[in-house]
Amino acid sequence: MSERLAQRALCLDDFEAMSRRRLPRPVFGYVAGATERNASLRDNEAAFAEWAFQPRVLVDVSRRSPAATLFGRAWAAPFGIAPMGMSALAAYRGDIVLAQAARAAEIPMILSGSSLIRMEEVIAANPDAWFQAYLPGDAKRVEALVDRVAAAGFGTLLLTVDTAVLPNRENNVRNGFSTPLRPSLRLLWEGITHPRWSIGSFLRTWAKFGMPHFENSFAERGAPILARNVLRDFTARDHLNWEHLALIRRRWPGVLMIKGVMHPEDARRAAAEGCEGVIVSNHGGRQLDGTASPLRVLPAIRAAAPGIAVLYDGGVRRGTDVLKALALGADFVFVGRPMLHAAAAAGRAGVDRAIALLKGEIERNMALLGVNSLAELRPDCLLRVGGYSSTTT
């Protein structure tokens, strides 16, 4: 049934509609929503429409390939799966499903620090997975978490750095979502009216693995996902600074990146501190509402940090979006919400289908654009057709 459902999707957007029907309103709202007026969320997608292609014709594109290399590793496509918190709440064994699908497709997958499945289980399912951490506020807990990630076998660590304080996510309040979830009659009714999710995902998880917890926020186990006390130990992060990054750089032996970079000066500083890369991202519009789309600042950040990898995250829904981000300076692109919607809608079959759809669009669009390799994608492949132009240098 899952495979038949997955095959109905003709593009990534189709999975969101399927996910909406399956998930309870609080859970769907958490996955799909953002912050305050959702201005940044909307702009993430709108920015792509402000660039148009200038295709070349009569080019032999029979040898085209979407393969990409990042940190010395060859991948089958220039995109990966972005970190998404509580994936296993939206989809049964969500993090494992995403990890296995990424491994089969030979693309990278990033495990979120707000995940509900132990990192040791996920890396066993996909030894090439990366880990994304939200730094604890205490230096000793930072060191302990970094040591645990290294001991688990991860070779790439991302630090998400745009979470100094919790954002104002009004949509979560309106939809009845909290972390942990608070038992209520409304939540019970949502479970009753969405039996495919409540039985096939939540209760199935509870029966087989027990109550889900935030397993990877710290070196030790975190809070349960369902509790009367809705306080969750996020720990204060408003004092974190570049010295904490330097501490981690000294302790972490693998590839180190920071995620949430939106200014060229921060990219320069990350390079100076020894980071191998940055991810240009506004957290999917989930932090400071009104933050520009990452696509608008991408060229300036690429120019500011020529010696490190510049990765992109935000608003990607089509193969054309991937190609535009690469042409504007990204070395690699990450896709979040659509992959989780696919997992919620149809499990592993949904994620497999979503990856195949996006990869197929990239390969087809390369031919129509007149390029054989991703290295041929440059700004002169594009023409600005309207909207905001970043002047940040």
C-alpha cells in the first residue's frame, strides 16, 4: 500500500498534501509551520522564482551526470537530507527510514540533535550519516556530547548556531503542539481521528520501543515526548560564542561545520576557526521571522569564504531549485520538510520516491539547460527577473 501511495506523487509538493491527511493537526503544523507570520518560510521558496535560466542549445548532453563530490566523498546527487527534529514522531522510525533511504540512494543524511532515536542506532543503519548538534549551555555538557558523537562513529559534525533563544512559534500554540506533548482531550481526539498515524506510528512505536525520548540532545537521555510537565531542558544558549566553537574544534577530530550562517563575516570567521564548511540557512524560517532567504545571501557568502565548502538549505522543492542554488555558489544542497512529509505519508517507499523524483528532475533539467556536469553551473546560467538583490559584501 505504501509503495502504491508513494507512486502517486509526481513531485515533492504532492507529499505535503498526503502528509496533511495522515498526520494529526499538531504534528503536521509542527513539521510544516515556521515562526510568527511565516514571512521567512514564504520567502525561502519565493526567492527561487526571481532567477530564470538562460539555457544553451545544440549541446551534446548525452554524458550528463548529477554526481557530486563533497569532502572527498563521491555522492550520486548534489543534495542530501537536512536534519529535522522529532522525525520519528511524524513517521514510524522516521530517522531510521531517512537514514536507510539516503544510504540506498548514495546521498548524505543529517541526524538532528532533537531526534527521538538514539544516534548509535541511526549510525548503524547508515554509517555515512552526519550529526547536527544543538549545543548545551554548559561547557562540560558540550564536551560530553561531542565525545559521544565521536564514539558513535560519526565523521561529520554540524553545529546549529542560530538558536540563541527559543523563537515565537505561534503556530505551535494555535495547533496544540508543545515539546514534550501535553496529554489533553484535544490531543486524544486528534489521535482518534487520525488512526493511521496513532496506530501505525505512535502506538506502534510505544508498544515496540517504549515511550520516545529526546535521545541525542545531550550525552545522556533527555525528556520523554509525552509528559504533563511540558518543560523541556533546552538549556540557555544566549551566552554561546565563538570560543565555544574553538573548544569544539580542538576536541572534534572529524569534519566540522556550522549551520545557520546568513552573513559573509560569519562565514569568514568560521573558516578562520578551522571549520571545513558552513550551511547557509535561516532554519527553514523557524527562528527569526523576516530573515532573508538563504538564496539571497548565498553569492556573497560564497565570495567571502572561497576556501571552505558552502552548503545550502531552505525552500528547495524542485530540481530547478537545486540547480539555481549550485549556480549561485553552493557546493551542495539539503532538503528537509519534503523528505519528512514523504516519510510520514508512505514510510521508506515515500522517501525513496522523493529522492528519485528530485534526482530525476535534476538530470532532466541539466539536459534542458545544456550542461553535462554540475561544475558547469555558474551565475551566467541565470538571469535575475525581479525582486530583492543582496548588497551585502
